[in-house]
Amino acid sequence: MTDDPKLRELPVFRELHDQWLANRGYATPDAFQRPFSRDWEALLADAQLVSAEQRNEAARDAHRLASIGLLQIRTVRHRPEYIQRVSVPLEAEPRLRNLFPECHLDPADDFDPSTIPWEPEMQFVVVARATVNPQDLLRLNDFFKSRDGQRPVVPIKERSLQIFGDEKRLDTLVGSALFRADRLSLDLLRCEIVGEPLGWRRGPTDTGKILVVENAATWHSYSRWNAHVRQFTAVVYGCGNRFSESVHHLAHILSELSTPQRVFYFGDLDAQGLRIPTQASAKAAALNLPRVEADIWSYTHLLENGKNRAVPYETAEPASQAEYEWLSHLAGPVRQVLESGRRVAQEHIGWDFLSGQTKWSC
């Protein structure tokens, strides 16, 4: 079968290929017994497909790829319109190699790591199972040869461009077996992941309270509402999963405000919706920033308005006890919803509801 080369242009497919490649694409074809799979929400976040339009297009692309056997899709139980996980069938792996030939070596090309004079940081590849492109290993080795002890820490994409000539390559490799406790690290490479800046809208008065909202539509409605009720100094767009890796940008927002602020968060009621703010809060505390508190007012109304409209949802990682406890006295009611295999979207608290409210409370 010859696949249409235009499939390479599908953003979600390219991201899945790159992650598959970094994790197992350079192993022998019979090295694995189970397909490579990814959580759908995590894959969309990695591919930076965050808007409703981008997500809808990605879902259509995934179903197209599944129809020709390049993907397998697992959907939410009883809700086939919701993708939960995608995987690359073992029998489809040769087709991926054919679609992205520039990323794959000819199997006839021998690479013996024991013949290479590796730098100390790369010595592990002699005995490790090499499932990464040998050219990537050699480029990393060349980087360490320079022995620049004064090398500054730079964003990961800048270091990636320097080493590989590709600003995204290192992002992909970070998820591979190269990066383990006894192997490579971003510290060794003198680089760091830089989360995207947080979009925010200043409120009409300094109330000492900041609200972070997970999704764009709800952020817009809360910003609009805040102009009338004057409850928040700022309303910040958390942008889904990005908030936990961009929480350090709160420092820039706080520096523009005149008084100390408490930071509240409102997101979807599902496992990931609880994981984002609890991880962000831990990172904020490490940076001496205000901890991220649950917006109990919003979550209370979300349960009241959305509980009977919760939709079936399955997750590979259920919420932890600490994530439930972040919701204070709402932990029990929320656990009941989530452990029944359902979720509640925060969009149930939208402009129709907010426009009838005159006050927000801690």
C-alpha cells in the first residue's frame, strides 16, 4: 500500500509520528509486542492544538487515519464522539517509515556504538538499548565535545536548533529513553522548557484576587462579567494543560499589580482539570509565588448546574486523593461524579449564568 504523502501535513499525525519515532522508531521491527499509544488530550497539547477549531480538525484527521489503518482510536465509553486514546498499530509501523523516510535510516546501515569515542555524558549509549536515530546521538556527542563550562541556560528550542538544526527535535527526544535519571537531562544540556506567556485581562479595580480560567470561552465570559462586578484584579487564561508549565509567568503579572494577590483557579471537573492546578500550585510554591486555590464559588455552581448534564468520560490516570482535597469541602461530591466515569465541562458556567450574578465569594 502506498499512502498519500499529504498525510504528513496533518499536525496531529506528525506529532504522533515524532513521539513514536523518539520512543521506538529506531528499534528493530520486532522489538515491541504492544502498539505505541498516547492519551488524546496530551497529544493535542503536545501538538499545540488548543482551539476548538484545531481540536475538531484533529479529531477528523484521526478518524481519517483510522479508516485507512494508520491509527487505532479508543473512544470514551458510550460516547464514540469523544476520543480517549490513539495508537499506532504494529503492522502500520512500516507505513510510518515510508511516509517519513527522511527520519529513518536504511536497515542495512550498521551503527556500532562501541566504535565511537563518546563523551562522558554519552557513555551510556554503549550498553543502552539504542532506539534513537544514531545521527541524533552523534550530534549530542559533538555538543558535549565543546566543553564550554560557561554555557548559559537557554530555552529548549534554542538549544535544539543549535544541536540538531531543528528547533523541535529536542522536545521530542525528551520523551524518549535518552532522558532518564542516569542518562541525559536538560540540566546537562543547559536548557529549560519555557512555557508560553499567560494571556490576561486587568480588572477595573485592585481587589487582591486573581482568577485563572482553564478554557478560552469561559475566560472570555468571566472577563466580560468582571468588568461589571469588579471581583478580580485580573482574569488569566490558563490555556488548558499549559498553565502548569507556564505558572512562573504569574510573577510577571504580579509585578504589574500594586498589592499582594491571591490566585484562584476554575477549570473542568475531570481528572486532568484537577491535576493542572494542583501541579501548578506546587510549582508556584517552589517559586515563592502565591499557591493556586480552588475557586469554590465557581465549582459549587458548576456542580449545581452541570451535575445532571455530566458526560461519560474515562481517563488513564484517575484523580488522586490530594487532587480531590484541593477542592476542600467539594471533594466528596466531585469524587462521586468523577468515579462514576463522568466529567463536567466548565462551560456550563458561561455568560448566560454569569450575567445574572452580582457577586462572587471566596
